[in-house]
Amino acid sequence: MKGDRVEIVIDAGDSTRTYEVVATRAGRRVDVTHRRGVVEVTEVTRGGTTVRTARFMAARVLALVEHPAPRGARSGDEKPRVSAA
């Protein structure tokens, strides 16, 4: 969903670096995969097409924080209104 973002903090030797991958348009999402010593963060469209990818060596990743976009109240969550007669 637009606004989802993933923050990645890596060890850059003498300091740390922070990277962000953000779902920039409506209908896009951010996927995180971890395989064979590599952490991959990808922005993906509804149809599954990759828009951008960030790859990091897993040994260098200090933190990976997922920040979901704030979700609005769903239409079924509203309380019924009671009118005073």
C-alpha cells in the first residue's frame, strides 16, 4: 500500500548507514526476502512487477524495520448512529 516503507540499517565499517525503500504509488507494496546470505527489499506493483530492489549482505544488516502505512477506518467498523426522538 502507498506509504509502506522499510528502513534498513547496515554496518559500513567505521559507521552505520540507513536506507529506505518506500511504496511510492497506490497499489504498490514493499516485500522483504532473506535467502543465501542476502537481504532483498523490493517495491512491487499489484501485478507483481518489480519497480526497484535493494540488496544487502545479511552479515552487514544491523536492523530492518518495517513501517506500515497508517490504515484508515474500514467502512464496516463504524458505529451505527442513534437518533434521539
